[in-house]
Amino acid sequence: MNIRTTQRTSLKQKPDGPLGFGKYFTDHMVTMEFVGGKWEPPQIVPYEPLSLEPSTAIFHYGQGIFEGLKAYKNTDGELRLFRTMDNLSRLNDSAERLCIPKVDTKIVYDALVALLKLEADWIPTEEGTSLYIRPSIIALDNALGVRASQNYLFFIILSPVGAYYEKGFSPIKLFVEEYYSRAAKGGTGDKKVIGNYASSLKAASIASINGYAQVMWLDANEHKYIEEVGAMNICFVMEGNKLVTPALTGSILPGITRKSVLELAKANGMVIEERLISIDELVLAAKSGKCTEIFGTGTAAVISPVGAFCYKGEEISVGGGKLGEITQKIYRELTGIQTGKLEDRFGWSIKI
């Protein structure tokens, strides 16, 4: 596909030093507009501010969605994507839920590849780094009134990133939220909707003030069953060779990394259980030693080991607060597949 490209007249200076997460953005982006009942062809343009009127619908009613995925480059300059079409399919699932017109995933994929080739010099190659990819769709109608917009903007921006957490791949601590809720069945918790993240900020702030990295959310109905963590799905290693994770019951995001971890663990001989797991069960399992490891899964951090969690004012350690063997093994194999260092026996990695 021939993507119309307008290049910057002068390129940005690339970051020198620690990248952090989501702090720097490349020279160009993909844009595509929905007008007159159809998506216009995508184009690559300079990364620059968007010009939107104060009445633009996205500002007032939050009709917007996004995705998160990564690209990798090895020292030989080989570029790779990971399960990209899964992310684009999930983008369309989110679009349908918010009455946003679906995109042609093949067209979007081609535009993304063209953008990555143009911005290849921005993809870092150091251990633990990657290029974060953020596709988004926002409502553009310039009118007030609660209704689905008739016009939309799709865009993809790119950001070179390092470790999601400042301390890198080391165990974090979670704060179990007992009052606030992230999402309820029938809502938008299983979609990548922008409002989901805004409503999580209060609990995240409380957790941070108390010295915890993220919130562990419980279900909205009973505040009894574990759902997910602030920016991740969550997994528990039980009885040595069993991997337990909350079932996708309609309020939990179906993570691409979560899906990959379950398939990888099953292929490695682990017993997989997707089911309801209560916070009381986890407390007993952690205290008795039945639960030996906890880790989060998500695009941003890939795998986040958890060393402890706080519930009802009590901090409970898991696995002595240390990085677990299974967590390490899954992290090494998954990131090895993503970066091309290990054989991809699942067909997830895409060379571009």
C-alpha cells in the first residue's frame, strides 16, 4: 500500500540517557480521519500538536479508545513486531463497544509498518528497551450533546522506552483496593477505553502515597474476587506448577501478554486455571506457602514480579519477596521471542 508521507523539515534530537516510559516521541505519526461515513486513507505526517476546538466531543464525553504494543530492533537492525493483529482486533472490539466505526486492520497494519520503517533509527537496541506503539481513536464532532460522534481521528504515535518501573525487573508491592472499583460487568472494563484509566487514578494515588506501586482491583459487586492490577493482568503460581489467573468474566481486559503467558506456560507443562480467585483465598495461599509467586502481565512492563501485597492494613509477602524462578523463566522466554533472541515456536513474532 502506498502511504502518503510528509516528512519533517528538521528532525528531533534523539534522547541521550535513560528513556523511562512514554517521555519521548518520534518525528512522525500516522493519522487517518473518518468523515462522510468512511475512513479516509492513512497518511504519515510530522508529529505535532492536534488542533481541536473546545467543543470537540472527546473532551466532553470521553468517546475514545487506544491500544498498546511494541516494536523491537536487534543489533543487526532487524525489526520485529509481536502479535500485532491481535492488538488491532482488540482495537475494533473496543470500537464496537463505544459506537466507533471499525478500522480495516490490514490498512492500519500497513501504515504502521511504513511508519516503523521511516522511524527505524528511533528504535533502541539496549537490553530491556523497545519502541512503544500507541494507536488511538478519538471522537471529533464539534457539538455538545450525548451521542455517538459522526467524525473521528485515528492516529499512531511512537515512543522509545526503557523499563516501565524505575527499579526495572524487580519485585513490586501491590495495594488491594477495598472501596473503589475499576469496572463492573456490562461496563467497559474489558475494553481499552480511555475513561477506565481516569477512574483508576484516585485509588492509584492512595496506593502510591502508602508506598505501593499499583492497585490490585477487586470485583465491583462484592469486593471479594481479584480482577486485575492497575496496568496489568495478574497471575499466581500455586503449588509449584499451577498458574492461576482471574477468568475473563466481562470486566477484565483480555491482555495480549496475558494470553501469550498462558499459552507459553501451558506449552511448558504448567497446569492453567482461569477462574474466580478471592482475595481471602490468596491471603491464605500466600501465608501457607501454597502461592509461591505472583506476577503481572502487560505490554508496557511485559512481566512484573510481585513480592508483597497489602490487604486490610497487613502487608503479606510472597516467595520471601524475591524474584521467583517461574516468573524469571517466563519473562526470559517471552522477551526472547519478542526480540528474536529465542526461537518463536508459536508464530507470534513478525519480521518487518
